[in-house]
Amino acid sequence: MMATVTAKNVDLSNCDREQIQFSGAILPHGFLLTIREPEFTILQASQNAGLSFNMQSSELLGLPLTSLLDPKQVDTVREKTQQDALDGAPTRIAIFQLQGQEWNVLAHRYDQVLFLEFEPRSTHGEPSVEDLYSELRKAIAKIQHAKSSQEFLDLAVRRIRAFTGFDRVMAYKFLQDGSGWVRSESVIEGQTEYMGLHFPPSDIPAPAKRLFTLSWLRHQPDIHYTPVPIVPENNPVTGGPLDLSYAVLRSVSVMYTGYLKNMGTDASMVMTLLKDGRLWGLIACHHHSGPKHVPYEVRAACEFLANMVSLLISEKEDLEFSGYKLKLKDTQARLVEAMSRSGEFAEVLIKGKPNLLDLLRSEGAAVVSDGKISLIGKAPTEDQVKSLVEWLASHNADEVFATDSVVTVFPEAEDFKEVASGILAIRFAATKKDYLLWFRPEVLQAVHWAGDPHKPVDISDDGQRLLPRTSFALWKESVRLKSEPWLDLEIQAAHELRIAILEVILRQSEKLGDLYKNLERSHMELDAFAYVASHDLKEPLRGIHNYSRFLLEDCADRLRPDEVDKLRSMARLTQRMEDLLDSLLHYSRISRNELKPKLCDLNKTVAEVLESLQLRIAETGTEIRIPRALPSIEIDASSISEVFSNLISNALKYNDKPEKWVEIGYKQSDGGSLTFYVRDNGIGIAPEHFAPIFMIFRRLHGPKEFGGGTGAGLTIARKIVQRHGGHMWVESAPGEGSTFYFTVPAAESEAKGAN
Amino acid sequence: MHRNDPILIVEDNDEDYYATARVLAKFGSFPVSRCSRGAEVIDNLNADKSHRPPSLIFLDLNLIGKRDGRTVLTDLKADPRYRRIPVVVMTTSSNPSDVRHCFDHGAAGYMVKPVNLDKFVESIEGIIKYWFEIMTLPAKVEGAS
């Protein structure tokens, strides 16, 4: 068990455990008696108590109260202390005249005894209740109408300062980590301003915080006081040290007075601010120009005001959040509307007005969708976001992930702490790594601290007592790797945005689905049309052809030569028409035929194609180059053969060089997909024709040049490649030759080595 | 060469019928009869009083009317009186599924009508030579007995 720490053995190492309620001493401006009830005899007295009764304090012990006060005064005490419970709440029960001095008599019960505290009344008159009441009424009316918690606190501290005459009044809020933050300040000119400063948690240790929650107001008229001990030290009723938790005159910790002295404070008054029963913060009043005693009436009024502030702070802060909430809702609605309008939600969230940064208070954000990362504001790099998303996806099944210190779970995040110590992430779908991310920087980047929380404490001249630090220079903190926390309502807003985005995606995919279905249907219809049309067209065509031939047969001897020529042209044109119809039929069949992929040795396939083109190769004297053996791939054999056949025969055809060559080869990408090419040193293609050459029946040359053809070969070859999930394109320079490329996706290719 | 066996052409298109008949005449003196509707085929065969059923039937697939070439083929092959007569399908369709269907249902041959007359003449010549010179037709055997 740890030793009990009291005023006797406290130092900086243990002040967070100092039992300050057992200080065993009081402030010197008043005196204290503890009374045994119902006997009304004196149990303990502060060492200065005797003065007011012309006795030694030790002589007071055991005496009945009647021997100190006149019977009327004792009756008043008895009557008042019986009327009220007085438990843990010192209340003025009387004003007594003792030795020519007026005293406020404050009474409360605690620790099984009745406490009577005597506090001297000001000699130059105390403010009237009427004056205080009107002051209070004005103050309350003012602060009640404040529109934000900032305005509210500003008004409150200004009023209290005007009211009490302190040099400085601060409203001080405790944050989640126990550190303090000066939210509002009213200070006399010439004094250092503490507004906006953060104080480390150690400045107000837990025991002090506990006492603050017990009483509404603490007042030290003179920091430079000498504590007056209470005799005897222990409470005779309990046998333990007297618990001064509620005593108005309780002597405070030497650590506290030392601290105040270092701030140049001579007198102080602290009021507690509670929100929903919990310590929200303090109103701290400091005087820097000598001792200052605040009269009881004024303190009561201040206490009342602090009470009002406590009651209202909740409402004012909610007001602030409700403003934020409204803004969130509004921004959210606008985002969702823009997203459904555009369909491109990533674009809207990043580049739109409003965008992600307008929604939640953050410095940066990212949208990760289909592997594409879009960043806005101060964000980690794309690679960092990528690794963060990978980590999120593998470690978090939750739809929403929020942390103010991602480093604690993902150490790599230290690299980008300056921009993203805090992260709020929402995931759209469990199956995809699609995220929205908001980033908050390390608090260190933004917060000013009063004093260096890591600086070793100062040691006083005698080397015996440690003093709290004296440096109050601005210092940037040490809540390393932490950001401002995410509010519940922000996380809620992220949740809602996620649902809205999912709806947009769903609607989009429904629309796309419909579109796709329509497209598929019209595609099928088109194919069926091409097929049926070319069939049906053939019948009359055949009739025309046959009849022109029959005419020639039957009437050749009666026709002039030019008439015979015309009939022959007619027959020839029908022939050409049939070729075109056949190409069309073939093209439409490519998309109808079932693909039967099997492992194909492309060396064999190409060899067969070359064999079938042997005559033309020989005629043109073209050299065939295959720089390295082709791979074996899973593919529909007749299709790939047709692609090579079309490309190679084109390469053979469109060449006017004396030394012709055609090269057939392939490249393999990292992802495993294969790119094949057929290259020639032929006539080449002008860039403006790169697209048209793939259109069906589009020919760049007359039907008699370069051996003619229907102009469907490339269209068919590309269609085949597309059906296999690849694509085909051309690179060429007129006069230098062309290279036709086509890809076979990785899944299809499964390259089985090059042999 | 004695080519005077009757031939039936099932064809709804007058031009095609004319062309076929005309080309056939180049290779023999076949008594050619014609059905232009699928539904007529069995009826006409039944009504024939010559007692000389066709030795060969040319059948177009895509016929106008309810009974197209495919059903005519099925009807013929289902009738014991006519199922032995070879049916050569002569059509515009080069659809593989049509080819399969016809052979599955008893067609003796399948020919895609070319647009080119020379090719057509060649094809007809080949078919006539095949069936009337190389092959032995059941009608012939029956007629001789």
C-alpha cells in the first residue's frame, strides 16, 4: 500500500496523491472550531481561535460553546444548525460581534462533527444584497442570450471580473485527457494573457479535481499566507485526521500556492463548473496586485453565477453542436444531391462545392474507389493512403473506423502524423477496398501549451522543496501522435454519408444494369438482324446473278459487245455483293458463336496460317520473321488462327517494298497479360486512319489495288480479340510499315512457357 | 447415260426453281415436278398417278408457309413409302445448326446455293453424276424388280 500523502510529505512526485482534504490547517484570516453534538462542546480549534476569546486555543478544547459565546448567540447557532441539514455545504448562519470585530459564522456538518468557521467581515462595509441582486440579474439576463458557448463564457468572465474586481478571470475547460484549456479570459491590461493556452493534466491533480466537484467556490485572499494548524490534529470523534473537504478556510496544498505564486498571483478565487454532474471546468480568478478578500455576499453571488453558468453551459455547448449538426446535415444533403446528379461520387466528394472537407472538420480527406485514390487538403501520399487502406481492410470489419491516434494500432502511420494522426474511415462494401477517409493532424501541430510539460520541475533555493515549473512560455505539447478526437455526431454523420453513398451506388448500378440489358438486347438484335438480312438478301441477289447469266447464255448472239459487258458487270457486282454479305454474316457469327478455349500452341497455329498463305508469301517474296518461339495459351483455336491470318495476310498485302518482311512476336506484361504483334515494313497507315481501318467495309484503297478484299478482316479480327477480353490497336508511320497489336488478358493467357 | 428419272424440286422461289430446272436440263431429260409449299409435298406424292415416285428430291429449307423444309424432311422420313428417296437440301443457309439438323433428320446431302452461276452449274453436275451414275438409287432397284 502506498503511504498517505498529506501536506507534510508532499512533493512533485506524489502531489497527485496528496490528501489535501487532510491539510490539518486553515487560512489565517479566519478561525475554525469543530463541535461535538448534541453536547455543543468544542472538539478542535484552530491555533488562532483563542485570540477572539481572550484565551489560549488549547484552553478552548472541551469547553461548552456557552462559555465562549453569549447565550443568545449559542441559541442562534443551535437553532440554525438544527433547521438545516448543512451536510457538506457551509452556510452562513449568523453574523457575530467578537472583540470588536464582525464575523460571518459558517456552519456545516461533515466527518461526524459540526464545523463552525469564523470569517471576518470587511471593516469598510459589505455590498448590499439589493445591489448584488440587481447586478446578478443583469449578468444572468446577458449571458442567457449568448448565441454560442464562446460568447457565453466571454460574457460570464467579464461580468465576474467586473463584479469581483479581480485582475484576471479565466474560464478553464477540462479536456478528455485531463488537460486544461483556457476557453475565455478577461484580464487587466499589462498582465500576460493565457487565452487559448493548454495546461498539462498534472497542473490540477486528481485530488484537487475531486474537491472542486465537492464545493462551488474556493477562495484564497492571500496566497502568501502561513497556514494555521488545528489542534488537536486528529478528529477526536473519528480518531483520524480531520476531513476538511468542505471547509471554506481549508489550507490548500503548498504545491498549489507555489504554482499560483509562480504565476504572480497574490489572491485567488476558483468556482467550479459542472456539466451534467461532472466537472466541466473552472472559473479561476487571480489577483496580481496584493491580497484580495472577497466578501461573503459577493462570493455567494459568484457561486450563484457559477451555478447558472454550469446549468447553461450544457445548453450553450449543445447549441454549438446543434449548429454544427445543422451544418453537417445541410452539407450532407448537398453532397448527396450532387452525387445523385452526377453519378461520379468520388469526383463530387473531392472536387465539388461542398466537398468532404466541408462536411467534417478536418485538414485532409481521401476517396478510395476501385483502386483509384483521390486526395484533398493535407493528406498522406497516395502510397501511404494505399497501405493504410490495406491495413484497414485486413484489420477492421467495421463500416466506420475512427481514432484520434492511428499510430497506436498502425505504427507505420507515424510517417504521416503531421497530416493524419487522427483518422475517420468509412467503408462502402465489405467485398471491396473502397473507403472515404478524413484526416486530422497531430494536436502538437495546433495547440499551445502553457509550460513545457516535459521540462524537469524547478528546484527551489533550499533544494528541499520542489516547486511546480515557473516557465509559462508558449510550448507545443507532447500529446504526441494524437489528433483532436472525433465527435460522436461526426462519426454519426460519416455513417449517414456512407448509407447515402451506398444508395447512390445502388441506383447507379441499377441504371447501369438496365442500360446493359438494353445494350445486350440491341446487340443481339443487331446480330440477328445482320444474319437474317444477309441471308434474305442473298436470294434476290442470286436471282439477279442467274438471270443476267441466263440472258448472256440465251441472247449472246443477239447482243452488242457493250451490252454483253454490262451484263457481265452485273454478274460480277452481284458476286461482290455476295462477298460483302458473307463478311457481314461472318462478323455477326463471331459474336454468336460459342468460344471453346483450349490450350493452343501458337507456334503451330501460326505455322498453319503461314502454310495457308504460302502461295502469297512465295509470290511476294516476303521474309517471315519470328524472333522467339511463341507461347501456348488457353484460347479458342479457330478464332486466334483467324486473327493471325487476317493480320498476316494484310501485312503481306499492303507492301510495296522490294524487300518485304513480316515479323510475328509477343511481349509479356508484369500482370501476365500477353501482347502479340504482327509487324511489317509495308506502306504504313496515316494516323487519321488508325480508327477507320477497324470499321467494317471501310477500305483505304480501291478494290483493285493490293489484291482487293471486302474490308471486314480487321473488324472481324478485332471483334474476336474483344470477345476474348483483349483489345487491338495499330501503330504505324506511312511508308515505314505498321504494327498491329492485340492483347490477351492474363486469365486467358496462362502462358505455358515459350516452346 | 440414261437420265430420265423423275426429280422433285421443293422450292418456293420461282427464280431459284427456274435456275435449278434450267441447269438440270443441261445434264439430262429429267421429268421435273415442283412443290412451292411444304404442305403440298406429301399430298402431291400421294396423288401421283404415274407410279413413278421421284428418284431424288431437292429441298429448300426456308419455305413460305407453315411447313418449312425442316418439317417436310421429317414428314418424308417418317413415311415408309417415301423415306428411301434421297433428299438433297439446297438452301441459302450456311448455318451450321441447319446443316446438323438436316443430316440428323435423314438428309442425303446439303448444298449451299451459291450466287455464282458457274459454281451452281458445277454443283448440280456433281450431284447428278453422284446420284445417277455412281450411286444406286432405291427407286431404280424397285422399278427393275
